[in-house]
Amino acid sequence: MFGFCCKRLQLLVPSCSTISVDSSVTHFPKASPFSRSYSSLLGSAIDDKPQGRSFTVSYLINSCGLSPELALSLSKKRGVHFKSREKPDSVIKLLKHYGFSDTHVSQIVKKLPTLLLVNAKKTLVPKLEFLGSIGITGTDLTRLVCGSPNVLSYSLDNNLRPCYDVIRTLPIGDEKVGLFMRNSCRILNVKALSNAASNVSFLRSLQVPESSITLCALYYLIAVSRDTAKFRDYVGKVISMGFIPSSTTFVRAVYVISMMNGSKWAQRVGFYRKWGWAEDDVLSAFRKSPTFMFLSEENVSIKLDFYLNKMGWQPANVAQHPAVLTYSLEKWIIPRCSVIRILLLKGLIRKGEYSIASMMFRRDQFLDRFVNKYQEEVPELLSIYQGKIGLAELGLGFEEKEGVKEV
């Protein structure tokens, strides 16, 4: 009986010795295919559509380098089901021909497993040739497809070609088309890009610098591709908040406003008010660093607690330098504040000789101003700056100040 079951299992689950292998397709090393975990996974596959799903799982593991768990999970998705290796082998062979590595293939299959089932010659070759014709080859091609494999699922004539025609009207150079498509793949459709072209013309009419428009097109396309009426509303709101179209922060502010509805904005303003900021402080900080409004409340709370209750800074002072909220507390702020604290304790500097802006000095500036200058008086200062020595090890620390607690 046991022998019969084993023979039955061999019929249902192709082993590497029974599957014909195209020498042009690399097969990934198999990790004990009949180990307990792998066998149990295949057992689940055998219970449901045995000949199809078990082969799919086996192929995804052996030819695409996926884990058994992920292979089984993908095999259950609609459309991820093949009975032979002809189509997937041809797809992988084509990708390899265009410079994709085994790792690239794994990344693509994880995101878009159905790509293995398309007709490589009729469907993929024309698209890859088109991408090559517009300058997306080599590393640019692998980055685009691995980052956004859906680009190969779009219609060539109804999507890719028309979209490229619109992209050429946007202020981006030919060498950045690949980057643009990678960043905008989710909204790569003619309607959205046509909106973007109209909205770019509107920004130009406001005398927004071309460098800012290029930034907007490359990285903030989700904002600039919005319906033209909505986009003009966002721009009007940003101008009413005191932004000048020619400023470098203008398009960033438009992006933030386009991504935050009224309730979200009110919630974030309320959060900062709990930490002692006035509403004008929030608006002032937004004018200086618009994207600080995207920072998570949990992350900002930890930093504000340190600045206000350990360093004794005032809420309005932090609001004047909102970029300080974007720096790493452990890797950047605490080491620098530790240097300042020990210099203060030793009487080597006075409070008026540093400011919150000092925390944002470039590395060489901070070293010259606060570390190298006092190396003889405090030999361990460089180690403190590098985070190798903490103030606690020197019997010092950051005492609790009478700052502002979140309420």
C-alpha cells in the first residue's frame, strides 16, 4: 500500500528528473524538495487540481527561485496555472536575452506571475523592442521592468505608444524617460498624462521655474496628473497659504496639498498643537519644508519629546527649523546634541554660540565648528560625535527639562 502511494505521488508531482529542461533556462538550486515543509506544501497543492497546481508550484520554485510558500500562494491566484513549461520557458529565455538575471526574473515573477503565460514572441518582443527604440535598454530596462513589471502588460498600440507621445511634450529629457515611466507606471494612461501636460502648461503660465516643473513631472506626477480643475484648486490653495510660484518649495506644497484632504490636514495640525505649536507655527513650518507634514506622528512625537523635554527647546523654535524633524534621532541628532551638551558643561561654549540650525550643519561644518576645535580640551569628543561613547558612560546625560509634554 505504501509503495502504491509513493508511485501515485510520483505521477502527480513531477520531480526534476522527469521534467524536460531547456538548456537555455537556468534552474535554481532546490532546497530539499521532499523536506517536511515542502512535502506538506505540495500535499496541499495535490489536494486541489493535482496535475496543474503541483506543476506550477514546482516550476515557480525550480525555475524562478521562489520559496515553496510563495510559490504555493501565487499558484492559487487566478490565471497563474500552467500545465507545461513551454510558455514560461520562452518568457524567461526572452528576458535573459534582454539582459535580465535570475534575480531579476524572480523579482518580476513575484510581482506579476501571469507574465509567464503570455506569448513571448507576439506579446513581449514588440514591447521590449519599442522600449529599446525610445532609449530604455540595459540597466534602465531591467530597473523599469523589475520595479514595474506591469509595463509589459500594457497594450503597445493603445497605451505605451500614445503615452510616450504625451511624455515627449513634458519637460523631461530623453535620458530620463525610463525613470519617468518607472515612477509613473501605476498611472501610465493617456488621460492622466494628458492632464499632466495641461497642468504643466498652467504651471508655466504662473512662472514656475522649469527646474521645479521637471521635478514635479518626474516625482510628483500623481499630483500633476489630477483633473485640471482639481489641480488648479490645489495651486490656488497653496498660493493663498503664502507660497510664491517661483519658490523652490511651491511644487512640493502643491504635491502635499493634493495628497491630504481637509480632515487629514486638520488632524495633523491638531497633532502639532498638542505639542505646543500655534497654528501659525504649523503654517510657517509648512512654508519652509512642505513634506514634513507627511512624517508619522509616532516618529515626530519621539523627536519632539527629546527636543522639548530633554534639550529644553521651545515649540516655536523647532517650528522655525522643521527639517530637524526629518533627521535620525539616534544617528544624527543625539550624537550632535551630546557634543553640544558636553561643551556647555565644560564651559567651552555658551548657549548663544549654537542654535537648532547647528544640528543641520553639514558633517564637515559641524566637525570644524564643534569637534576639531576642542579636541585637546575634550579628547573623547570625536568618539562622542561618532556615537561610540554615550554621555551615560561619562556619568552625564540629558536631564528632563521643563518642556512641553504632549497632551
